[in-house]
Amino acid sequence: MAGMIEGMTQLDVVYRYGLPPTEAVLLALARVREVYGVRRLAFDEAQKSVRVEYDATRLSESMIQQLLRRAGLDIVAIVPLYSTEPASEAQPASK
């Protein structure tokens, strides 16, 4: 695969958040970006969501969710990336 590092499985997960992140939360999320295996965090303020690109050989989706929650992000749902259901029906996030 072009652009892929050998031995890496890149995955994306999208979470919808409730309360917008405060400055303190954004600073904590900057540290999440430094976790080995986290490749990118991208916020969509209009959709109140964050997309996390990560290496699945290093981290699991539940670990990503835990990192975001520990940073203080108010996660309310996991947004399915590929679904036949309407986009408005997001899965509740586990706590």
C-alpha cells in the first residue's frame, strides 16, 4: 500500500462530543497527539466531532476513547464511518 509504513494498520474513529473542549482540555488533547500510535486528531466544530487516526497494531479503539476521556473531552457517541443507517443515528459511547 502506498504511503503505509510496514507493519502498521491505520484506522480512523470518529467521536461526537457534547460540551465544546475548554482550553485546558485542548492542552491535554495536545498531549494525546504525542502518544505513540496516535497519528492525527482532527476536530470538526460544526459537527461537534473529532476524528482520530491511529495505528491499530499499537492501540485499540477503546484505548483511544479512554485517552480522549482522560483528557476531559465530553464524548457522547461513536460515529459510524461506514453505515447504511442515517448519519444522525450515532452509537452511544461506552463509559
